[in-house]
Amino acid sequence: MAEVTEGGHHFDLKKLSFVGVIVSLGIVFGDIGTSPLYVMKAIVNARKDGAAMPFDEYIEGALSCIIWTLTLQTTLKYVIIALRADNKGEGGILALYSLVKKLKKKWLYVVAIIGASTLVADSVITPSLTVMSAIEGLKIYNPETPVVLITLVILFIVFVVQQFGTASIGKFFGPIMVTWFLVLGISGSLHIFDHIEILRAFNPMYAYNLITHSSSAIVIMGAVFLCTTGAEALYSDLGHCGAKNIRISWIFVKLMLILNYLGQGSWLLDNYHQVHNGVNPFFGIMPEWAVLPSVILATAAAIIASQAVITGSFTMFSEAMSISFWPNQHIEYPSGIKGQMYIPRINWGLMAFCFVVVIFFQKSERMEAAYGLTITITMLMTTILLLFWLSRTRVSKIFIFGFAIVYLFLESGFFYANVIKFIDGGWLTMVLGGFIAVCMYAWYNGRLIKANFIQYVKIDKYVSILKDMKLDESIPKYATNLAYLSRAKRNDEVESKIIYSIIKKQPKRADHYFILSIVNQEDPYTFKYTVDEILPGTVYKVNFLLGFKVDRRINDYFNMVLKDLMADGTIPSRSSHPSLRAHNVPPDLKYVIIDNTYINDILLTVKQKITLNIYNFVKYIGSDDFKAWGVSSHNVEVESAPITELTVYDNKIEQSGFFRHNS
């Protein structure tokens, strides 16, 4: 459970509290809270019909679209409905999939993979766009400001500090974002009364008129959609702050956002042409003396938004690992705070892609073309999964039908509005999202293919052999305590390759054999273990029951298990060697990891061969087993073994002759 410490007191962030609301403002709303930096500018640039619709009607219609998009999409779908679909307090599309996968709709995993991969693509474009939009405000003072270079430096710093944890700076996020939202609301309010008629935007008829009468309605809706792109991130951050704190803080956030949008709209009625001269309406509504402080504050808000997106990606990938969508990777917990994680390879990969996006697009207005397309796909996939989740609840079928009609129609419209931006830059994020999706699909199905060939055997069948091996002093003693990592789901079974390693490859005599297995738990913070004694005094099966937010430091956890077993007398606490036992030296421990396995191509279909080739590529993205499982490399032996000993050829090769050499 997420906690913060202040003045010696512990605050549960998932319970409604003042601290929880403030922290929610800092963690949850960074993405959607920085959208005023670019939404109105994108809407003005989307206007192509010139005098076909009066500019005041155009702006009022666009503002009406923003208000009702925030109401229907963000407030109703995500804040009110989606936040109820929590998996042991965790949110996001993969947590939602965990809730519905028991419905035995096998194809739902594809929906989850598509949604998760496009969310990753959005996680790349969000930091790039928000930081660059903020830095571009400096052009008001100096048109020659090196925006790209400054953006890259800031992004580099943001990604570098991830490895040190954000506990020390995280407590400042809330107050900074409170200041940010107050500035949004106040600066917007100062201009609303310049054109009080701008308040007509609350009437949804103005949105309807814009959509039905503007020749560029599709392009406009693509720009309008940018105001709600942080809604999916809001749902993903459920586990950090809890639904109650998010809902209460959203009231304040939505009010400030709407005030700012209205203020920008009112300012645009008198300053339309300034946008074409490079002036961002967000900075245009600021007094001249406040522009530089606003740029600094906007940059801070953009950094916080980027931070939230990056940490959200870490959480999502950890969830993906727990449901076999992604290879196991080394996870660190640098801040020592429960639930806060850092995945090095994901961090540097995201940074590299952000650099590519910034260098490729150069300007935020060009980046807007790539923004929104992938997140519309994520939202559509979330809607599909929510429909199945609602079907499990006691909600009436009429409500489910209405929900499906409204949101499938609305989000399909937004998707169509954004897909026309594919050529203008949307292809870049689609390529990235597609790459992640293919990797996830291949990893999930590759494991299933390998599982079909992996042979599991009953441990009981080999108990007598292991018992005799323990007493056979002609076999060199390999270790006192010998541990194998296993993925067998049944306690009485083990992969045949483990038996192959112990008995056939190189006989490994040991006093005690331990079969270690991680059992992923849906509760993110489960931290338990069980021990089953297979052969008294010799063979033990140890199951680690771990949530996806618990570090996989099996080396440390197994040492705890060994201490418990030594404390209750199950195994000796001192070495079996007399010279070492006399000095109270503990028994030695060795791990064997069977990493490389082989399947003969003859046993595979063409589709399976392609899938496994991609699977093997994705495997390099992950960590070695001993790193992913947190096992120290100094006492690990990595072996290879055939994945199956099935007969491949039906015909036996014939002997053509026998030659005997006379000495």
C-alpha cells in the first residue's frame, strides 16, 4: 500500500485525506494537467475553412468540444467508472485484463497487448511534447532559443535521476502542481470577462454545430482529443493514490483546466493572428512580466508529467512480466519505498525513443501530429475490457449497452480523427507501438509453444535415485545445498530438464535439493513463501508467492528460508565438512539455472517458427534468469538442456556394415 512519511507520521495515500489529495495532484494529473500548453494552439492550427464559419463560433464550438470531452471521456468513463475496476488497488489496462481474463475469452489477451503497447508509445511522445512545449515559451524572449537542445538535456536529466529514486523530490510534486493548476485557473479567469459570451461553450449545441458544419471537423476533433490524453494515465496511477483522492482532486483539476481553456479562447478572439506568428495562446494570456516565471513553472510541470509517465511505464511493464506478456527484467527499488520501482533497460529504452522523437520532429506543433493516435487505440481497448468487466458486475444490461454505444462511437470517432495524421507523424508512434505489440505477442505465445514441448515429470519417480545418489560417495559431491529455479505449476512436478541436469548431464550429488518457484500473485504486495518436503531430509519444493510490485530478489529470500529451516532443525546450520563445521561455517549453496533450451524445427509449424524466432529476439531484451530472479552470479552455474527428448524421425537409420580392426 502506498505510504508517505511526514514528521514521523505515516499517511495511507489510498484513504481520503488532505495529504492524499495533494500527492494525487503531483502524481496523477501531470499528463492531462499540461495539455493546455498545446491544445488551443493545435485547435487554431487545425482551422482550414477560413470564413466558412465565423472565428468566434469556431472557438466557442471547439471549447464546447473540450468541455464535453473532459466530462464524458475523463470524468464519466475514467474517474467515475474505470476507477472502480481495480485489481487489488491497482489500475491500468493490464490490471483490468487481470480482472477479466478468467472469463475464458482467449482473444482478450490480444486486446490487452494492443492497449498496453500503444500506451507505451504514448509514454514516449508525452515527455517529449510537454517539455518541448514549455521550453518553446522562451522564444518570446529570444526567437533563436535552442529548444531542441534544451529539451534533450532536460529529458536526459529526468531519465538519469530515475535510478536514484524520486522519494526525496516526490514530496515537492504536489505543491508545485497545486501552484501550476492555480496559475492555470487564475490566468484563464483574467481573460474570460474580455468576452463573457465565451461561456456559451458550456452549451453542447455549439460542439454539435462545429462538428456538423465545419469542413475540417475531423482535423479539429483530432486536436480536441489532446485535452483528454492523460485520462488513461490517470487510471494507471490508481495504485499510487487511491480512487477517492483522485476523484476529489479531479474536481479542482477540471475546474482549473476549463477556466484556462476559456481564458485562452477569449484571448484568441482578439489575437488570432498571433498564433500564426509563433505565439502560444497559453503564454499569450500571461502578463508580460509573468511569461518567464510561467515558462519555468510550465517546465517544472512538464518534468513532473514526464516523471509520472515514466514511473507508470515501470509499473505497466512489471504487470506485463507477471502475466507473461514481457520477459523478466531486473527491477530495482532505489527509494526503499513500497511499490516504487526502476527498470534500467526500460528506462534507457524510453529515453532513446524520446530522443528520436524530439530530433525527428524538432517542433511541438509537428509532434502534435504524432500525439493522440496511439492513445485512442489504448482507450478503445480499455473500453472493450471494461464492457467485459461490467458484465461480471450487477450493472444492468441496458447500462452496459448504452456504455458500449456511447464510448465505442465516441472513441472510434476520435480514432478516425487521429488516423488521418498517420502520414504527418503518427506513423512513428504506431511503429513503436506495433513493435512493442509484436514483442508481447511473440513472448506470450512463444512461452505457450515451449510449454507444449516441455516435459514435466513427477518428482516421486526419482526420489529413490536421489536417495541413492546422496549415499554414493563415488560421485563427487557437487554442493551441500543445491537449488534449481523451476516454473512448474504443480508442487509434485518438475521440468524433465532439471532431472536431466541432476542425473544425466553431470551427476550432481548434494545433501539437500531445493526446487524454487515464483508464483505470481494478483495482489501487488503479496510477500510469502511455502515449503513442501518431497523427500524427508533431501528434496524440498519452495514456492515464493510474490506480487508484481515486490522485488524478485530470490537470493535474499531463499537465504531467509534457509535460516528458517535451520532454526527449526529441518536442515543443519553448519557445514557438513568436519574442518568447517568445527568453526561454525554455514553450509555451502549453489544454484543451477538451465537457460538455453533447444527445439528441433521439424516439430514446429511455420507460424511457430516465426513466433519463436521473435521470442528469442525478445529474450535478449530481458535479463538473464539469475539477474531477473535476483540470484547472485558468484554461485550460479548456467547450463543448457534439450527442451524435449521426443523422437523426431519415424524411421531408424540402418547400419550398413560393421568394421572390426585387428590389433
